[in-house]
Amino acid sequence: MSSLSVTELHLYPVKSCAGISVEQLSITEWGPSDDRRYMLVDEAGKFVTGRKFPKMVLFKTELLPEGLMITSPAGDQKLASIPDAPERVEVEIWKDRAEAIVASPEVNDWLSRALEANVRLVHMPEDSFRQVDRDYYAADQRIPFCDGYPVLMTNESSLTELNTRLDETIVMKRFRPNVVVNGSAAWEEDHWKHVRIGEVEFQVVKPCSRCVFTTVDPETAEKGKEPLRTLAGYRRHELGVIFGQNLVQLNQGVIKVGDEVQILA
């Protein structure tokens, strides 16, 4: 079999909104630079995702020199500007609470109208700290608004095997990975513990348990039952239904499409 290498890289500036495919990722103390530093919250400060509002996957994001540009499904755009003296709020994401700053009222009103719900866009500033789950990674490690871990890696061969079981094939975007690899057999990633990609080493800390968000088509925002129903039949783990592996970076550097992936343990 050909050597294991990176075939795709993605980042997701706003949690649950459309991602951006890139040729390289800068891996910082946060994980992939600019990944999930923004998210939407409700009036109580609790995080809002595509699980509740599937339409969020149709909001496109673009990183520009002047800031984050968001394009709605209707095609109109807003720059996600942060006021000079932004409001600071405590937000809730899963069992965690973290400090965030609130985007401009103009952006929040626009997003609220588009989603037909009262939401606000928040950004995690440099002086905020949210700790990765110590149950699986004991050291101090900051993370942004990702579900729990800074990097998600998936395997093309595993998706190919899954698609042989589905009536309609699905694309990797369903699983919202940061790193996609190819060159190994399906599900071999279950056994990896320590990998090197380009300049960066990663600890493979736990399988990624999957939720109903994987049943949202990233192109149409329509919800179905797959692939979760099929995965539940043969990929059930004590942590839930799994696809992909959660990683924590052990150093900082750049990873690129085409980089060899070395299995160190």
C-alpha cells in the first residue's frame, strides 16, 4: 500500500458553519490557527450549533486581512467585526465555561434574522483559557470552541468502507475533520497513539464520538438518518458511535497537504 499522507486540510472559523479547505495549516498553541475561535450563543450565553440549526452549515466563512467574512445562504455578506471596546461575556460550551467577546450588534442582528432566532456571535480572545478534557489528556492545553479537542483526523479508507454499507454515498465534510489522511486500511486509525505530520507531532487521545450533526447534508442542510444509523450498527464504542480520532498537538509548526504521516506509536 502507498505511504500514509495528508490528502485534505480544513479549518472552521465559526463553530458549525461551513469550513474552509486549505493547502496548509499552522498548528499553534490553540490547535489549527483560526479554527473555531468564533461561535454562536443564545440569550443565556449557551452555545448554538448545527444540531439545532442545520442551516448553519450553509453559512460560508472566509478569512480576510480585515477580518472574518460570513456569507449567508441568501448570498449577502457581513464582516464579523469586533467593537473597539467589546462586551465580555461568560459563555457555556458543553460542561465548560469560558470568557468571550461579543461581535458588533449589526452582525448579531443579521445572524439572528437569518436563523430566525436570537443569537450572538462571540470570539475567544487571546486572554481566555478553556482546558482540554483532562480525562484523556492530563496536561494543561488550551482549546477554542471545538467540541473537546483541538484537531480531528479522519481516514479516507474508513469513509470508503462506510460508503459500501450506505444506499447513498456521503462525503467527508459530514464529519468536519481538520486532517484527512489516506494510505492505510480502513479503521487502522483506531490503533494509532502518536503520529507526526510535517513539522508537528500529535498525541492521539481518543476516538471521536459522533452525534446527529453528521446526519446534516453539508450542501443542502437537510437532515436524514445516515450515516449515524449505519455506523451505530458496527462502530459502537463505550464512548458512543465513533468515526475519526481526536488529536492534541505536542509542538507547533506547519502541516501541509501531501505531508507524510508517520505512525510513531
